Amino acid sequence: MAQKDIDPELRRDLLTGGWTILAPARSRRPGGGKDGRGRGPCPFCPGNERLTPPEVWAESEGPRSKDGPGWNIRVVPNLYPALVENPGTGGKAGGRMPARGFHEVIIHSPRHDLSLERMDPESAYRLMRAYRLRYRELCGHPWVRQVLVTLNHGREAGASLEHPHTQVFALPLVPRAIREELGRWRRAAARGCPLCAAVEEARREERLILENGSFAALAPFASRQPYETWFVPLRHGEDFSRAGEAELRGMADILCRVLRGLAGLLDHPPYNLWLHSAPCDGSEYAYYHWHLELVPRLVVTAGFELASGLFINPLPPEEAARRLRGIMG
Amino acid sequence: MAQKDIDPELRRDLLTGGWTILAPARSRRPGGGKDGRGRGPCPFCPGNERLTPPEVWAESEGPRSKDGPGWNIRVVPNLYPALVENPGTGGKAGGRMPARGFHEVIIHSPRHDLSLERMDPESAYRLMRAYRLRYRELCGHPWVRQVLVTLNHGREAGASLEHPHTQVFALPLVPRAIREELGRWRRAAARGCPLCAAVEEARREERLILENGSFAALAPFASRQPYETWFVPLRHGEDFSRAGEAELRGMADILCRVLRGLAGLLDHPPYNLWLHSAPCDGSEYAYYHWHLELVPRLVVTAGFELASGLFINPLPPEEAARRLRGIMG
């Protein structure tokens, strides 16, 4: 079974405790190396549905046939997955385990050139609903411990295809970044939720960028990169799958408005956007507060960041928030 | 004192515990934005010494005047420092502290185009000696807790100037990446040094790339990126400042040979190289083992890495080591 030879594997570094997914299949993806996008037809455009694996879900106005055109949003397995549902039966010994999971792609719309910030409010809301739908579905697998939703925009941010899309990763472990948050938040919980407090603090310290009825967008106190932005639901809750309709509409609204601000201020920068929600491993995380984080890719992280785990940011968040508020009027 | 307004500041993220250095002065550096190198004359070339701050050390064949030409290696403060010796007197309250420290540049040689891997063995050894000299000197300040030595090669790796140079950072805290290593190594110490064991394991599992009398180069078990390489002194020791002459010669030799291998295999890739040694905060770290880590910048880290703290690596380290051994014959 040659296929099994390239199944992805999780390996734990014995010195640092960090996990890496070794995924040889990903070296075959277009732009997986250094030299940019694949050529050939776009696999995410209508009419090219046969270029992706069979869809797992789609939204359409009227009746249509599976894997045919006529959809508004389409969800497919990643053709070059970092996680697979049935990996080879490698053991868990010695810091390795099969990279069992799901790796899906949510294609935002049929339009190759319609980036999130230019979607109409109803379409953007429906996209957020698709996020929640896939999030709920993948959390439902008993062995899935964490689901991550990430949007990479632009080649410098790691997007190997231009057609706007979001990736969903269902992992068999709670990843390091979430474990670090959980550890600190649990210890801080006696004093209340630190993210609720961060919203208050951002209001006081002029790091609030924008607010609507259900979300705040803020420049965090220790921003790692220029224009780093957090999107925080005003109602405390640990679990994205329980977000209500008004919250999804508020999330679509605030994301699109801040992204339009960044596009205007920085001439459409590449960026990464991701969603952090509590693990779905059956434990209780009432102290956690789900949210989204956005980092425009304006600065190359260099040896210092890799050597230290610290960041050097030339733009204070107070100034970033001021500029963004200015352009959004 | 307008100068004090842009003094760098350390801020701790209250949710994740991570520190960021806010360093507004760095936005002024050439190529500090997105669009590449500065124009104008190279401040690291002989004859342009006045373009850097006054030198703190230099090596020359014969007598010369300070900040004049005639040097072989020259060390200057970074013109756009992330850390300064006498920052403003901001307090430590609320997760912030002055970014007190040193940020130096070691200019490898007078030659603008002489990258490390093409230096002759004697010059490369003298550069390693300069590393040790600055490391020792900066560790000597009582309030310095950690000194990091990093070499960025190529613009995609964050080098804003082309003339080969190395940066030295003296920090008033033990950074996260070192703390993580220390925590795990201390717990593992009863079973012996995990890095000594990693060298043995690399030999058994064909992840050893090269060995000389004093150093091993290996592809780590859970490599985060294609061709990640660790350089490990064969003699266990926690403190780079105690490296002996033979070790410095071995370090120069193995770095140059592996870098030549990577240059041949991957057409001179950008890379980051850094040195990890025990903190110089007066505590005992006999279980630690100093070493260097190298990551070529072949893959863009994307939202998944930022969201999870995990890495996706398409190239298994066994294959990376095999290819490097092949080209180095």
C-alpha cells in the first residue's frame, strides 16, 4: 500500500515538547514550494468541481447535483491533507502518533476574486454559518480534541490558491497555543475572564478599533505584529459551536469592516485570520472565551523570534488602533 | 526628551504570557517595511564606518584607528535597537517593563559578498571566537539574563542588509523558547541529557548529517521545517562561553560544510541560524546542553502554525538528512 507510505504523522520534539505534522503529500500541492501559485485551472471555480475531492457539504439556492455547479458555498476535503481520517496504524510510541483528523476547505463563493471584505453582509453571514456548521460537525467525532478554523489571504501569508477559501483542521490533540491559553486563563479565572477584562482595558487605553452590538475588535496590549487585531464576542462563552445568529452576523460585520480598513490603510496586505475556541475533548472550559485573531503579514519574522519565542513589533498597538479608527471614520 | 518616546518597551500578553518588544525605532530601518533593502551605501563596508554607531570591538591585522578601515571583524551597536542600555524609567507594573539590554551587530568581514559558508576555515574560526567574546562580555552584566546570537541570511529570512552579519541580543529576562527547553530538560535530567541522547538516536535512525571531532549536525526527529538542522557539541556543557578553541574550530567547520551542502542542494536558500545556551542569571543549569539551530526558509508559515503552535513539514527529516549526506559526499 504505497499510499500509506505518505500518510501524515505527528511527531513530538523530545526537547521542547512541540508537535510537528510530517505531511509528505503536501509537497505536491501547487505553490507548495517557493515559486508561487499553480498554473492550470482554478480547482475552486464553478465548472472545475472534479478537480477537488468529492464535496462534503454545499449551500445552493435551488436543487443541484453533488459536485456540479450552482453552489454558493462549497466544502471539500483538502486534496493535500495534513490530517486524514484513517491513517496507517503506526503506534504512539516514542513521541509519534498517526495524524488522524480532518482537513477541509470551505470555498467562500463561486467568485474567484471576491475577498471576504467585499462580500455583501448576507453572504458573509452565510459563510460564518458554514464555519459554525463544519466546526460543530467535526467536533462531533469522539476522538477529535480541537478544531481550528484559519483563513490565509495572499501568498506571503501561505495561501497556495488565490480563490478565497478557509481551512478547517480537526486534530486528535489540544495544540500548544490553546494549551498555553487554557493554562493561564484557568489560573486567572478567580479574577474573572481575562479576555472580558482585555476588552474593558482596550476601551480605557484607546486600543479599541471598532465595536458593534455583539463583537469588539481591539489591538491587543502586547501585539506581536503591526495591526494585530482580536475579534471578541461581547457575550462570554467558551464554545464557538454555540454562537447565535446575531453573533454570527456581528462577526461577519466586524470582520468585513476591519478588513476593509486594513485594505485601505495598507493596500490589501496579506494576512492570517484564525478562530480559537475551547477544546472539544469532553472537559469543562467555562472560563475560556472564544475569539478570532488576525495578523497582517507586514514584517518578516527572523532569527530572534525563532530563537526566543518573543516578537519585535515596530508599531505600538495604540497607534495601530488610532490609524484604523481614522480610516474607518 | 523626544528620544525617550521611542525607547523600546517589553510587554507581556496577559492571555498567553508571551512577551513582545515594542520597538518603534525599528520602523526606520532600511527594508524595515516590505519593500526590500535600503539603497544608499552599505554601512557595513569598509570606508563607511561613520554610518554605524561607534564600534564596541574590532579585530585587525595591524594597528588602526577606531572606526576607521583596516578591520577583519567589527562589532557595532545596532542602529535600530530592540533593546537599549538605558531606557526610560517606565515601571514594571501591568505587564510592561523597559526593554533594557544590548543589541549588537557582528560584521563578519570587510567583504560585502562573502557569506559564512565561503569563508576560509581560519576566518570562520575567528568569527566564532568573536561570537564567544561578545557572548561572554554581555553575559557579564549583572542584570542580563540571556544572550542570544542569531544570523539571518537573505531577505526572506528577515535580513534587512545584505552584507553578512550576525546579531547579538542581551535580554533582561529568560525568553519563552529557552524556558520551555529548560522545563522539559530539567524533568528529563534523571534519564541523562536529552540532547546527548538525540545525537545517539540520530546516529541510529539515519538522521545524522555530518560529524567532526567536536560537533554533530543532525536533522531533528520532529523537524519543524524542511532541512531544519541542529549543531550539537559532542562534549556536554550548558554554557557557550566555556567553549574551547577546538570546539570553536569544529563549530566553524561543521557550520560551513552544512551551509555549503544546503547552498548546493537548494540554490542558496535564505535561512535563520541561532545559538541556544543556558541563561546567565546566576542559576545552575548543568543539565542543559548548548547548541545551534538552523532553519532554511523554504515554506511560508501560515494560519495553522500561528493558530496552533504546531508546524506542518512536508519533508521527513530522514529524507532531508539523506539528501544532505548525498550532496556532501
